[in-house]
Amino acid sequence: MNESSTLSPGEERITGIVEKVSFFSESSGFSVLRLGGKEGRDAVTVVGYVAAVNLGQHVEAVGCWHNDKSWGLQFKATTLGVIPPDTLEGMTKYLTSGMVKGIGPHLAKVLLKAYGMEVFTVIEDHPEQLLGLPGIGKKKLSQIVAAWAEQRAVKKIMLFLHSHGVSTSRIARIFRLYGDDAVAVVSANPYRLVHDIPGIGFRSADQIARNIGIPTDSPLRARAGIGHALQELSFEGHCRVPEPMLLAACRRLLDIPEPVLEEALRQELSIGTIVAVEQDGTKSYYLVALFRAERGVAKSISRIMKGTLPWGALDVATVIPEAEKESAIELSESQRSAVALALSSKFMVITGGPGVGKTTIINTILKILATDKLNVLLCAPTGRAAKRLAEATGMEAKTIHRLLEFDPFARDFRRGSSNPLEADLVIVDEASMIDVVLMNRLLAAVSSRSALIFAGDVDQLPPVGPGFVLADMINSGVLPVVRLTEIFRQAQSSMIIVNAHRINCGELPFPFPQAGAVADEAAALSDFYVVPSGSTADILRRMLLVVAERIPARFGMEPFRDIQVLTPMNKGALGTKALNTLLQQSLNPHAVRKIVRFETMYAEGDKVIQMVNNYDKEIFNGDIGRITLVDEEESILRVEYDGREVLYEFGELDEIALAYAITIHKSQGSEYPAVVIPLSMQHYTLLERNLIYTAVTRAKKLVMIIGDPKALSMAIGNKRSSERMTGLSALLAEGTDDYPRQ
């Protein structure tokens, strides 16, 4: 191992030959390498990101030493790259490693015998000389020259991108996408990286652009900025962005002359990446994908409603009482009206809070239609929501992605307008979670002969993605909608349900602590508590106490299986990251086998959540499981989800997160026996009524809000988030699927 002088305080440069590739991720470039020393020195473990690496290569790493609790002494590299070896032994290992295609062990010996330490110079500068050696003809020479050029290109790309502030982990992705053209592509338009490379945002690309000399008032930058501004506004849920809102966002982001911005806007419109529409005398702009999605939803709804009922006309005065008798239930007048409307409608929306009978209505409809042997499909946005729907109806229910037969290789759905679903009736639950893009794909796959029922609570949080389709359908005023508000007798005894409706009406839950009140440790058993806590430290102390001790002791619930902590945000002392660390230490303190990846420690016994859909593993966003195995030797981790074990390589652990605490957004579509909600003025920017309402309605048996009563009161009084800028409601109301375009 060769070491140079220190580059900066605490930083070193080391070089060595790769003896073992313990781990290498093709997608991210994350590597764990064993570098061999020389002259009797021990091998060392180097952790870092590299575009490509193989056994026998000579690598250079710049970074610092770190004594990892689980892994021992490691060299954590901030930069890691392959360099030409500088010894005969290194050259031998490099040439015999297979990195240079066309050169195997035998030919490597021939080359080294002929040229010794000059072998790399000959290959690079005078490759024609190789033709005189045994085993090398013109074809073999071409292969060697091409392979050598590829290695040189990788190094050139690394040097170029590193010099312009791109991390090695991103370089690996860039090289895999653009190959030898990476330098040319990035030099011509670094803003392409925003769309092509996950993890590179506009600001990163903008910094690269500045580094390579692209002016701040460049039309290229202005056009990229407009797209980025619209994208950022879509992350806030907006589809249709009024011109003043867009221009203000662009000015804040770009700080460029107005004529440049206006010209860039014209260019983006001319090539069709954005669309301008006129609505109510105001010009607005769309990203083209969202424009097409909104128009597609409106068009599909119109198409479906024009069809004939698959089951024909039914005598509701007869079939509804028969279904009531068979199910031994008595519907309310509002429920009977909802069932009657559903049986006479091709398209219908059922909305309402907990305890108002949405499931009873769906089951009654299914009971009536079951006699006609109709083909009924049930679905929901998430795996957990689909499981709940299946349990409630006794029928199979799928996620929307599974219903539409998502193909992970094609990255697209097999079901669509040209291959519609074979169904007489499609029922979609938890519809408030569906954004406009997914809704467009779902509706396109529903046949014109099918009937469609959406069920959901429109007062919950809007979708994570853009749009609020359920609200737009209800607000259009032209679609059949049933809004259920009556809480039934069996639900009135639950303070969870009563208080959920109070919160939704802007009223404080009962009992609500008075100013200056302290938690009553001896309070009578209930299913809803507001525990007043002042400081963050006090909230954390009480949260740990109730999760680990009080709830298990008083209610007989098991912390891992039954209790879910829900918090408004990811960051901060009361965010998921901090809470998970504390809860992990409290609930799983004696775990032996554990590893640290992506700045998170995972141990056997930990509760984890899947953060993205993984169709290869058949595990989906929001699924919660428990780690059953951490195997350092094989670099794998195993998680059990509802009795099924799923295997992860260590490099895939960015797909999961600890789940002792999750965000309220992440909990949508799920239910838990007990939820604990820490709340403080730290969450000021997120304190909204539907946030608290959504969190409370996730609980089946117990709600415990721990925090500042002022924060709870403020959240309940704030009802602003439903105001998303969309155009779908107007499209539906006007009975059209298009806008006046500019």
C-alpha cells in the first residue's frame, strides 16, 4: 500500500490493488473493496463510489480512516478511481484481470515479457507494434485498442465530472447512461442530467453549468429553469399553474432578464414540453404530461358514463330489502339512497369519514350484484389498503399497479385502452390517494362497458403526487356523488370516530386539555387521549414511555405489531429520522447482528418500511415488515412481510427505512391498532386540519396525541391544503375533455 502526504487535515491518499470486490452496485457505484498491500503490509477495506471496478485493478482513494462499530477499521473514500499500476506486479494483475478485453493471462505474460514496464505506453501510443507478437492479429489488436480506449474514456469522464463538482456516486450513473459520450453530452447541456439521472436536481446541474462556463442568462438555463419551476410546483400538488405564479417562481429561481425568460417560455411552448391554456380569462401553464393526464381523465369519465349498465335495470325497491335480509342488517335511508344510485349509475363516487358506512354500502352492492354472476374487480392504491378492502369484502383486492399488470422490464402497464380490464364493475377504494397521472392510466384501462365506483375520504390528505382527482370529481357538480355524514350507533361509542368528525368540522377533540394542564396519569381508560407536553424533550420522553411501557401495560398491545408512531415530517427532533433512532434504541437495544447503510443502522428485529415499489421482489411502497437476518458475509438482509421473507443486498437498502415512526403521509391507506402522534410548534408549516384528521383515522383502537395543545388547535383551525391548482373540475363541469389552448 502506497501512501502520500496528507492532503488536508484528517485526509489521506492511498493506492493499492483490488484483491476482493466485497460489494459493487451497478446502479449507484457504491463499492466495498479489499485493497492488497505490498512489502508485508495488511490489506485494508475501502468504502466509496466508483464507476467500474474489477479484481486486479490499481485504485487510488482519497478520504479518511473510520473505525466502524460493526465493520471495524475502514477507509472511507470521498473520491475513488482506477489508475494505471506503477509496479510490474500491479501491471501483471491488471492485465490478467479481464478489464482489457482481448488480453488473457497467457497474452498478458507475452506482453510483459516483450515490453516490461513500458507495456502501457506501447498499447496507448504505439499499438501497431503488438502485431509482431505471437497470438496478436489485426482482429485481436482492434479488440485490445478498443478496450484500452474505453478504460481511458472512463478515466477522462471521471476527471472531467469530478472537476465540476459531481460526486463519484452520480458519475457511475452518468457513465452507464451516456457511455463514452458523457463528457460531450454534459458539456453541451448539463441540464439534461435533471431528467436523466436520479438524484441530480436543477441546482446541481446549474452548478455544473456554471463550472463549465454556461452564462447565467443563457436561454438553455432559462428553459431548464421553467421546466424545473413547473416540476417543483407539481410536487406541491399543482397541475395548472397560473402565469403570474409561474413567472414569480422563475424569477426567484433564475434571477435573469425578463426578455430572456419570456423567450424561453415561447421556445418551451413551441417544442411542446409545456402547454398554455386559457381558463376564466387567465392564462395558465402545464407540464405536457400533466396536461395530457387531466384531459385523459376527463375523456375516460365521459366515455365510461355513456355506456349501458352491465346488469341492466334493477328493481331497487325489491333487491335492496332482500340484500338487507340476507345480510341481517338494516340500512339507513342515506345508505339505501346510495345503494340505489350506485345500481343505476355507470360512474359513482362515495365519500365520507370513518363510521359512516362506506363498507356497508359496498358490501350491499356486491351482495345484490353477485346473483347476476358479474365479473367484479376490487383495487386500492397501496398493498395495505388493498388488503383491508379484501378483508372487508371477502373478495380478492389488488393494488392498482397489480390490477393494471405493471411490467417491471418495460416500466409500463400491460393494461390500457388497447387491452382493457375484463370487468363488469370496478370498485376503487382509498381514492383520495390517487394522483392525476395514475388515475389517467387506471381510467384508460376501464372498458366502456364497465361500471366504476370510487370510494374514499375526500377530507384526508391529498395525494402525494400532483392533482386531487377525487376532490375535482366531487366539486365538478356533474357526477353522481354520495357524501355520507351520519355516524352510526355502533360507531358513536368510539371517541376516535367522534373526534375525527369533530376535527374534520374544525372543532377541538374531546376531552381537550385546558391551558397549563398536565397529563393525567390516572385517567380513565378511553380510546382517545391528548397528552399535553410542552418542550420537545418532554414530548420525546412521554412518547418513549407510552410506546414502550404504558400502552403495552394498560391496553395489552405489543409495540412492534400494534403501535405506530405517526409524525408530520422527516426532519427535526420530532421527525422520522430522529424518532426512529430513539425508538430503535428503546425497543431493540440488544440486537447483535447489524449494519450501517445509507446513514441508517439496520439490526435484526428492527421494524422497517418499503419506500418504493419493487415489482421484482413483489414488495410495495408502504409495506411494513421486520428484519429477520443480517448476514455480513453474504452482504444480505432479510425482511419478513406478512409471513413472506424478502431478500435485500446491502446496496439495495436505500429502498427501505426504519418504521418505528413514519410520516402521516406514508400512513395513508393503512390502519393500525394504536397510533401515537407527537405534535409541536416545530411542525408549524405543516399544521393543517387534514393532516391531523388523516393521522387520527389511521387508528382502530387507540389514539394518543402527545404535544403542545396550541399546535393541535392551530392545525385544526387551518384548512388550506385542499387548494391545489387543477383544471379537471372545470373540464368535467363543462362536459369537455379539452381547454382553449394558446
